[in-house]
Amino acid sequence: MKKMSLLVTCSFFLAQSLIASVAEFKGAVKTVDISGKAVKVYSNLTLTTANGPTQLKLTGYGIRQKSVGFVKLNIYLATSYIDEETILSPSNPIDSLKNAKGRVIVLDLLRTLTAADIRTSFEEALDINAVDVNSKAIQSIFSKFTGDLKEGDRILLASYPGERSLETLVIELPKTTIQETANLLGLDFWKIWFGEPVDALMGELKSKLTGGSK
């Protein structure tokens, strides 16, 4: 009986570890070296949505840095993908993202962060872009955003449209996946990177994500 129980437990955890991501990376691969850390960036991916698979293309990538005194700290490497039909405007990227069939942002962490650190940075960026951080959907997301994330961990955010102006947002963390559907929810979160930047260094990242110089 103990052997059977152990087998069931192991099978459960194996099944959990094999849960597929909504994004399957494809295409050419570029290895980005950041202070001795190698991070792979793919040229394309397939996003699995409720409407079926959607092909996405790389729009750009760059390092999110923060200034602490006179030192710039590397926080994460951000990589942006949108559907192949959407043309991303460098001057007004958030406007061109409104009708995107699929969006993905990948954050490869370059240092250890607490869940509170990430929530605070997200809330600050949402707030400066006039997004209601007290909305039911956003509070539900943040309530599930728990646990520290280590250097080398990955956060994947994906969004896609549904009926009318409803959008589904999926956030894949190392140990859990969060999913919510609400009015323009995905577009609101994309304002963190493509809307009004919270500081000059985020402004530099925004330029790189829209295809500017790396």
C-alpha cells in the first residue's frame, strides 16, 4: 500500500512538472551574454490561445536596469513577441498593440527578487499609466504572486483577445501559473513595458523592445 501511495505521489509531481507552457519557442536562436550569464533569445514562438495557435515574432529584447546610487543593477532580460501581422510602432507601441492577436513578454531574471519586489514594480508602472491596480482582476493576480524568484528563473506573460474587449492574461512562474480574463487586461499589463516608462532606464528598455538598438 505504501508503494502504491508513493507511486501515485510521484506520478502527480511528474504530471505537474510536465504541464506545457502556453508558448513554444521556435526559429533562430541567439545567445545573449550578460556578465557571464548566457540567455537564449528565439526569433519566433507559437502561442496557444482559446482561439487556437497563434504565430508570434520577436520584436526586440533588452535588459531592465535600475540605478542604485551610482551603480546600475541588471534586473532581468526582457524579450517581446507579438503576432506576425501586427506592425509595432516605435513612436506609439501601445496603440499598435491594441489589436494584436497575441502578445508575450519573457523576463529572465538576472538577480534574486521577492514576489513583493515584483508586485511593487508592476504596481508602480501600472499606476503611472493610469491603470486601476485595485481592480478585481489585478488584485486577484497579485494575491497569487507569492514566493521568491531566484536568479535564472523565468517569468512568462502572455495575453490574447476574447469576445468584445475581454482579454486573457497568463503569467507563468516557476512554481505556478496565474490566469485571469478581464476588460483589456493584457493591454493594461503591456503598458508596464510599452506605455509611459517609470524611469529613464525603463525608457531605454522600451526602445529596445520596439526594435531599437540593443
